Amino acid sequence: MTGKNKLIHTPEGVRDIYNGECRKKLAIQEKILNVFYLYGYEHIQTPSFEFFDIFSKDRGSVSSQEMFKFFDRDNNTLVLRPDMTPAVARCVAKYFMDDPMPLRLCYLERTFKNNSSYQGRLKERAESGAELIGDDCADADAEVIAMVIDSLKAAGLKEFQVELGHVAFYRSLAAEAGLAEETEEELNRLIENKNYFGAEELLRSLDIREDLRQAFLALPELFGPMEQIQRAANLTGNPQALEAVRRLEAVHRILADRGLERFVSYDLGMLSRYQYYTGIIFKAYTYGTGDYIVTGGRYDKLLVQFGKDTPAVGFAIVVDQLMAALSRQGIDVPVKLMNTILLYEESARPGAMALADRLRSQKMAVQAMRRQEGRPLADYEAMARGRGLRNLLYLAGDGSKVQAIDMVNGSRDSIPLASYM
């Protein structure tokens, strides 16, 4: 790829969105935001790039290798934000430091991750998300999960599942076993991938108590309905692990009271590489995409790193994955597209502009264009047909007559302009 051809291509991991697809994406995002607003969340926007330290390893976000880094004129290291949660946490600490009451914030932003090409993920993703700051109870956990369910339903999905886990169960067992950091990371990977035999082989090589070994081995199987998760209480006497099970039970009761339990399953083997999560974690899946469409969890110790010690829970909907799922499931996203071209000769401009204003006042989308001298009318008809437009209105001469062409059935009518006014 050389010369001018290179200029029209996008870099790997990003793509253009236009016409109907773009309109549908905007419609989906608007539906999701409307759900957030109905729950009382206020919109927030943060910069597309921030200081590197906001997303450093200490904040538990993505690795440095996965960030797009650059320098400002003062030689500060900046990054395109890879994750919205630390950015919102910084913002809350800056503007709401002395506010002790819960905050409900939502956003529609883009994140940027320098993923390896084989992962098949976009490097620039549209995300709609919400953060509930300053409330550490099970009701807050249940609220954000209910928002996820309502948002996906509003977008048009009918079949999806929210998988809910709790990071404290695994982490408390790992701390009790005294696992080295590298060993814990490897065991984490094996359990999350449901690699029972790999986990068994690794655990057999470790000098840990047999009850802990059996608890770790059970983790890949602890998924499904709440009854399956309640088995975990018989595997350990670790207070933090037992509290994690009790928290999931409490959230389940609240969701069941709202009739939402059918959308939720549980998985104590679901772990997260984001170290800032401290409590519940969850992901949502549906047909037509091999990746999650929602990710979220509780992060009670993140804001304290910015100077405000307060709990928080939130999530992000990956809009691009959601759109792919809707498309592959054949779920239509109804949008009102522009379907009329108003074509006019220069001599008919006054009447054409009056007609365009009239139609727009009636909430009809109209694309007005002056006919190029010498270009046949058939060219404009072909353009309208190729772009999937329904109507072509043509004003010639003094503009007193409108030639209305139906692009679907090919019918043509000559209608006095006054009839439209």
C-alpha cells in the first residue's frame, strides 16, 4: 500500500462508521443514556488523554504496553485513556472531594487500547457506562446490575446473561495460601479459563493445605444458579471468602424481588485482571459475539488513590460489541433516516427553499440540492436509488410545479407547489 491509496485507509484496529450504521449506533447510545437518566444519573465527560500516572499499574488498569503513549511540550507522558473508571475517579476526587453523599454519574466516551492484532478487538471502542460513587451496600450493586439489564433490553436484546462473581473469594484464599505474585497470576489465568487440569497440576506442585487446594480446584465448577454458589460456603472457613458469598446472596435477593433473576447467573471462577476491583464483578454476554458486551464491578479502594476514600461500583457497555450482536441476531434498530431529496433548478430556488423549510417544520428530513447544469435527471434518480432513498422531489422552471418521483415503484406525479404549502 503506497502513495495516495495509503491515505484512504485507517490504521489497524480502528474503522469508519457511516450512513445507516452510524445512525443506528447513535440511536442505541441514546437509548442507553435514556435508561441512565431515568435512574437519576448525571452526564460527565473527561478528556480523551490524561497523564500516564492516572492509569499506571498502581491504579490497576491496563498494562503500559497496551496504552497509546505520547509526550506534551513539557515532556510529560500522556496516554489516550484506556479505561474510563480511573478517569471518573480522578474527576470525582477533584470536584466532589468534600461531598459525603452518593454520586451517580454516566458517560458516553471512547477508550483506546493497543491490543495485539490477533485478539480481533477494536483499539478504539465506544463505551456507555455508569458509576455509583459513595454507596457500599448490596442495593447499590443490585442497582447497577439492574441498569445493565434495562439498558440491554432498551437496545433491543432479548436473550443475554449477566454473569456475576466476587473477587474477594479467590483473593482471600490466595492470601491465606501465601501464593507468590507470579503463581497467583498463573492460577488466576487457569481458573478463569476453566482449565481444571492445568489448575490441578499447578496446585499439586504447591506446598499448601489440602482444604485450600480443594477450594481452588472447585472454583472452575462454581458457576450457574445461586444454589451452585452457595456450595462455596462449605469449602472454606475464611471470613472474607464467606462474606463474598453472603454479598452475592444479598444481591441475588434484591434482583429476585425485582423479577430480574432470570437474566443473572453466578461464577466464582470469574476473575479480573483489573486490580482495582474489590467486590462484585460482572460481565454480560449474548449470542453473535465471542466477547463480553458489558464489564463492571465494585472498586472501593480506587478513589482513595486520588485522595477521596469512598466506595464505588460501575460498569461499561461496549457499544461496538452490542451492535455486532444485534446485527448477527437479526434485531433491527429502528431509526428515522433521511429518505427525500429535493432537487431544484436555479430558477426554482425560492420555491424549493420554501418547500424544504415547510417539510422540515413538519419533522421530515429533506436533502436539498441544486441540479448541476447539463447533468441528466436520470443521474439523480440513480443516486437516490443507490442510497436507498424513497422520494425525489424535482422543481424546474419557475418552481410552481413539483415532480414527485417514488423511487420504489417508479411512479411520477406533477403536483402544484401550493399543495405542499
